[in-house]
Amino acid sequence: MKLYIIRHGETSWNVERRLQGASDTDLNENGIALAAITGAAMKEIPFDCCFSSPLKRARETARLVLAGRNIPVTEDERLREISFGEWEGRDSALLPTSMLDNFFHHTEKYMPPKGGETIEEICARTADFFQDITKREELQDKTILIASHGCAVRALLQNVYENPCIENFWHGCVPPNCGVNIVEIKNGTAELLEEDKVYGSLN
């Protein structure tokens, strides 16, 4: 089994540095273009199926990557981005510095706003997804595209990283838009072959 785990393309909220979380935003022009470029670069990869977050930006990224191919896309709530609760959509520059600093740099101290999710909660649901699909007999020889989000991708990869810990949750950075992490699973062992690989550029 080989997994290609992609973060969605750019959105206007990414550019405006607004907390996006579980809000259902669209790709912007750059996001559409980069997803299409990524799809063209990955056209020879023999995908058998795709799992996607139900949020539009992830679904559209998957559609653009798989353009022209008759490949089924299954939406899965476990791939949805972390929720920021009552702070969704807010300008990050206007939020308490400690909140964002903890989220990105001291993840073990992060406390979500009202109605939001913890890092432990998103790790639990993405782990459930990972264990589910990697144990399915019918998927063992398949090549699978997984379209998700920055925090959800890092949470999912906690099942792959060596010595995963919440203190090093981000592995150095947020995955770039349309960045791809490639994971191969053999005999129940997962290996990270590529990390945050970007296939194309708008420049």
C-alpha cells in the first residue's frame, strides 16, 4: 500500500491569515492552479482510489489532482481540519499571541478556544482513519490519494513518524499548500518516503 497524503491548495483565508479550521472555504485562483500543476506532475501515479476531507478546499484539490481519471473519491469526516470553535474566521493578527504561539511552537500547551478541538482529539480521529484503511484487506495492494489539511495531515502522520510526540507535532513546519507526504506500508510497517514534497510551482 502506498499513500499520497496531500494538503489542499491555497485559499483566500490562507493569504489573509484567518483561522480556517473546519470552516468550508474555497480554493483561490492560486490554489486551483497549483492543484492542477500538482495533478499534471502526478499523472503517471496509478491511483486506485481517494479519500478526502468533506471540506470543499480538500475535495476540489483531490478533483484537480485526479482530473480526467475515473477514480472514486470517498469523503471521510475523520480527515476534516481541526476546529477552532468560536475563533474560526478571525484574523490571526488579532488573536492572543499565546494561543497561536502554543498552537504552532508549544503544541503540548495548546488549549483550544470555546467549541474547538484539542490536538489530542484530531490525533485520535485521524489515527482511527489510518488504522481503518491500513487494515482493510482490499486496500493492501492499492495506491491511494488522501486529501486533507495542514493540522490533520500532521496528525495523521503521527502514525508514521519515528518517535512521535506532541512537542514535535509539526515536524518543523506546517505542510505547504499542495505539499505531499508519501507513505509506504509493507507487512504492517509504515515508512515515510517523502515529506512535504511540492510537485510544482506558480513561479
